[in-house]
Amino acid sequence: MSEPIIKVENLRKSFGDHEVLKKIDFEIRKGEVICIIGSSGSGKSTLLRCINHLEKPTSGEILFHNVAVKNTGHSLSEYRAKVGMVFQSFNLFNNMTVFDNCQSGTRKVLHLDKDECKSRAITHLKQVGMAPYIHAKPAQLSGGQKQRVAIARALCMNPEVLLFDEPTSALDPEMVGEVLNVMKKLAGEGLTMIIVTHEMEFARNVSTRTIFMDDGYVVEDDAPGNLFTNPKNPRTREFLKRYMES
């Protein structure tokens, strides 16, 4: 078995007196697609933000290729170039075109030459079906289109792992499918992903592992075929029963 790309060890995160994450341990290996499910407030998005060091863990470690991630300038920028993130609110630069949004990170962080930045932007905009909108500004795009541009921008950095924080939660229902289809395609191409999602069907059909979180704990971590059909923990069963009924 290959060594893990990312290893989370004894991770805890508190905001004041409120402990949001409680002794989290898990690993992700190359090619895995991990979907994290659970009720709102269970700690899913906080876990993702700690992995990317957008939130500094209270204690515990995030290891990248067995080296602890330090919360310092240059090393953190290098780490985030390899562990990208797609947000629910897109986080595009509204004053830039689609094309320039996709080139910004490769120019300013990776310091690639102009031709390579341009080549990556065109390649990944085509990959997500957004090449026709290369000169558009974000205000001219639908929510689903914005999210596809955000995914293309993250792919331009050539990440080893891509984190998705509820990437469809801000979208109108008819736009959810277009984003999930892009993510399903990326999974099929072998991209390593950790996805916080409420899309149960997607988690069941696309993930290689599904993690159920509750009250700051990883309650269950299993193959989706096991977790969805024969969950071992009563809390997992209760959560899935509610979702299946709705």
C-alpha cells in the first residue's frame, strides 16, 4: 500500500470554550476520493479548513508526505499549491476575467512563464466546459459556471490533492448536476479529493471512502458500499435514515 499523501493525527480545534473537532485521525492516499458527510455543525468544514491551514489546529498535526505542515509563510504557500481548495462561495476575483482568474495563482505563486500559465488555463477551462467563457467576468456567469471556473483555477496549480467544501450548497438545484458531473469526471481521472458534501447519492456512487462525522468526531470511516447499506454505528444509521426519508 502506498504511503499517505496527507495524514491527520490527533487533530483538535476549539473556538473559545467550544471544541469543534475532537481527536481526529485519518489518512488519504493517492487516487482516493473521500466524501465527508454529517449534519450541519458536526465539524466537517472546520476539518477541511484545518487540513488547508485556513484554520490553525488547536492541537495535533497535519502531515504532508510525512512532514508536518507549518503555519508559516513560504512553506504554507507551497503546501497550499499542492493541496488546493474549492469553496462553496467560489472565491473568484470579480474584477478579473475567467482567463485571468485561472492564471493568477500560476503566475503569482508558482511563478510560471506566460506561455505555461496560458496553456494551463486553456487546458483546464476546456476540461470543465468553460472555454467559451474565457473573456467573461464572474458577474456574467451562473453559479454553476462560477464553480466550474473555480475548479479549473484550482486544477491549474497541478495539485496533488483537491479539497471541496460543500461545492454545490450555494447553487440552485438545476446547477448542482453540472458541477457534480465535473467532479465525477475528475474522480474517474484519478484526482485525489476530499469532499465535504450533502449530496448523498454522489458520495455513495463516487467516493472510494465515506466518512461520517458527528459532534466533532469521526464516527465511521468505511467504503460507501458498507457505510450506506450496513452502517455499524447507531448515529450513522439515524443520520442516513433521515436523509433517505427526505
